[in-house]
Amino acid sequence: MTQDNKAPDGATPHLEVMPLGGMGEIGKNITAYRYADEIMIVDGGLAFPDSHQMGIDLIIPRIDYLQQNAGLIKGMILTHGHEDHIGGLPYILPRLPKMPVYGAPLTLGLVREKLAEFGIKEADTDLREIDIDKNEKVRIGKHFHVEFIRMTHSIPDNAGYILTTPVGRVLHTGDFKLDEEPSDGKLSDLARIEQAGKDGVLLLISDSTNAERPGRTVSEMEVARNLEEVIRNCKGRVFMTTFASNVHRIQNTLNVAHRCGRRVVMEGRSMLKYAQVATQLGYMEAPDPFLTSEDVGQLQDQQILFVCTGSQGQPMSVLSRLAFGNHAKIALRRGDTVILSSNPIPGNEEAVNLVINRLYEIGVDVVYPPTYKVHASGHGSQEELATVLNLARPKYFLPWHGEPRHQINHAKLAQTLPRPPKRTLIAKNGDVVKLAADEFKVTGTVPAGAVYVDGLGVGDIGDDVLLDRVNMSQEGILIMTAVLHPTPHVEVVSRGFVRANRDLDNQIRRVALESIETGLREKKRLEDVRDDMYGAVRRFVRKVTGRNPVLIPMIVD
């Protein structure tokens, strides 16, 4: 718990900045600001599991601090509609009191769709639309004044914000790149950032994702031109996959397909969902009506373009099912071209490479970066990060939205500029960053971390369970059931341990039985007999096989 930061007479007022997710990592973004007896929240995202987090569907941020201080929460703002910023809301909002949630039209449209999937009624929420282009301002509680500013990214309606508090201004870029040729023609509002810098920015919180990359990030329109060149030269069917939320990329692909005389088929639930919401709200417009896979039978191969899910190698995605021949209606064949207009998210490289290799085995042409320039990051590189730092001229700097290496490289970049920040902190999730006119430091921590979602279970799986799953996947499992009466005997069942080996099973039974008989002679408690059996079998198995399977001993009296 943080101490009350309401300033007594003569004391210096301060703001507390508490990243509960998204700091020192990429994903599950959520930040809390606290001044006196008021809390404001920014975003509520999710992350996707790494390969070692077996069986986990999603990861959401831990919000114990917010639940413990629920009565102080005055509102929430959303920067944009990507999963790592809004995907956790169906789990977060029901656990907190009803509050105003501010966001742009597309962002809230995607939130409404997501909440509806979970059976959460809009009447149980308080969603309020804002206009980024008008730099709309909202007041949250007595102490938080928020001004939204447009920042280009890989999704429309992306916002940064200027937060004015009693201690000074905080400028948060949100996710951004300074695209000089954005698909929708809407540039980042650098003039407003520059003006904020002249007025005085106490703290800059800035996107660190590409802090290791020199130069500038490629424009989205350059990707569109490269996609058109590739698609125009394809003789057969084209299958293109990208992030379903990349509305700009999909819109450009629809335009390219129209110019190349191809009709578009949308495949994949998330792709259809994003397209539906974006179209309803006017952020996407198809030059030609979409077709279904059943409608293309009368078209020639060079007249068809599929836009499908699967950019991250997800096993049940459309592209993965196509690659492994499991799609119910479509089969890939020689002459087809598959375009992966995306890069793997860290942790998904193996899954994506598996799909790519399978596509090559089928005999289709495969187009993917970096060999082909058919993808651009939605995050700014070093030159763009430096531009924001130079315009904002912050007194203090908090690199955000990146792993430690990204944060540290961003901090180093800031120190090379003509007017570097007076102080930079490399924070972690759960840090309480105290901000005052002449103070910027970590003063404590609050609970933070990961909550695992597995099926219908939320938070009922911890790292201990994941470790067991990893061990079982690597070493297998060995179950020993000892029945004591009328005569002690032991049954052994194993999975993923060794091939069927009757001699080894008999040896394990003998070791277990000897341990049990010794324990019974010495009149030990059954719990101790069980533990002795576990230890004896573990030592034996390790000695004769060199392996450490998960052992489950059971005694039936």
C-alpha cells in the first residue's frame, strides 16, 4: 500500500505513478496514477503466453492494488484498441466499481464487442467517447485533467495524452510512430507536443519498443506499395495474413486487391470481428463487397485474395489450418502465394517458423519479412523517439512499453540529446514512482504481476502449476498407487516417461514395496510411509534413468 500523498501544511504535494503492467515487458499494459485520495487508470490490456507457459490462454495484469483502493478510483482512459491495451477489460472492469471509461470511437467499439462476448451488458459500464482530433479534454476527479493528442500507430484512433495534475504535466506518448505518410492522412500532433514542451513537461512517459533500432520506422504507405507490387505479380490465388487489428494494413490491402482485379474473402473470427466494427464505424470501406469461400468457385485464381488470421502461427488460426491441411473448405496448392505481413511477437517465432516451413513443403510461394518489405512496425525507431524527447523537453523521463533492454537503450538515447532529462528511471511493474516538482524516485512497491487465464479459470493457476506442466512435458509423469490390504502391492502407471518397459516397472514396484513394508514394520504414519516411498522411487529412477519425472505417490489403506 502506498502512503497518503495528500500534502499536509508545508509539505510538498506529489503524484504517484504505478505501472501495474507493461513496464519492463511488452503486453498487458495498465498504469495507475494516484494523487491524494484519487486514482486514475490508463488502459487494461492482456499478454499472450510464452512457449513455456503451457496450456495458458491469456495473461492479464494483477490488480490487487486497485481492488484494495477501489473507493478511490475516479475513472479510466484508453489509448487505443490493441489487445495489449484493452484485451484485459472483460476481466478487469467487473472487478472494479463502475466508473467513466474514456476512449475514441473505434477503441470503444472494439471494447463493446469484447464485453458483449463475455456477456457484460453495456448498461453495467460507463463508456464515454472522445474526439482525438479536437484534442478533447476530460476531467477525472478533482485532480486529473486529461487532454488527448493524436499519435500515429498501426490502428486508427490511437492517442497519447497530456495529464495535468497539481504537481505538473505528464506527457504520455502511448504507442506511436511518427509516420510521415499515414494511411488515413492523420499525422501525429507534434505541434501540441512542442507546445507542451514550451509550457513545461515535468515527466515524459514514452514508447520504448524500438529503442534499439536506428533511423525511422517504415511508413505504412510504403508497405502498401510493396504489397501491391507483390500481389500484382502473383499468377494464382493470394493468401495474406496480418494482425486483425491492423485496420490500416487491411484497408490498404482491400484497395490493392481492387486495383489488381481481385475479390477479397475474409477468413477468421477475429479478422471478421475487427472488419465488422471498423466498417460500422467508418474506419474501413471495402471497394467491392466481401465474398465467402463458397462464392469464389466461379472466379479464376488470379481474381481471388484471402485475408486471413494466423500471423502468429496460432494453431487454430486459418493459416495454420491451411498449412497443415485441416481447413474444412479451402486447400492450398502449387501456384498459390502466401504473404505474412507481420513479424512474430517474441515467443511466437517457433510457431511461425513451423507454419512457414510447412507452406514451403506444400509448394506455395511464401512472402514474408525481412526478405520482402511487406511489414512495418507500429512503433517509432530512434530518430522518432529523439524527436519526441527534443520537442517535449521533459525534466524527468520514464521509458515505458518495452523490456529492460529497450528501456535502457531509450534512456541512453535521451542522454545523447542536446537537452537530456535531469533524471531517468528504469521502472518495473509494481514500482511506486513518486513525482514532485523536484523529486523523481521509486519509493515503494504495490502488488503487480501476471494472472493466468486457462479455460474458465482466472488466477487459479500459479507458477508452481506451470512448473509442473513444464516438468511433465520434459520428463513425463509416474503414478504409483500402493494398496495395503489384504497384502501390500503397488501399481505403476507412467506417461511420457519411457517406452513400455516391464522390467523397469517391476523394479520400481519392488523399490516402492520395500519402502512401504519398512514403514509398516516401523509403524509410521501413512503420510510418512507415502513420503518415504516417494523419496525411494525418485532416487532409484534418477539413478537408473537419469530422469526426473513428476512423481505422484498414493496409498490406499
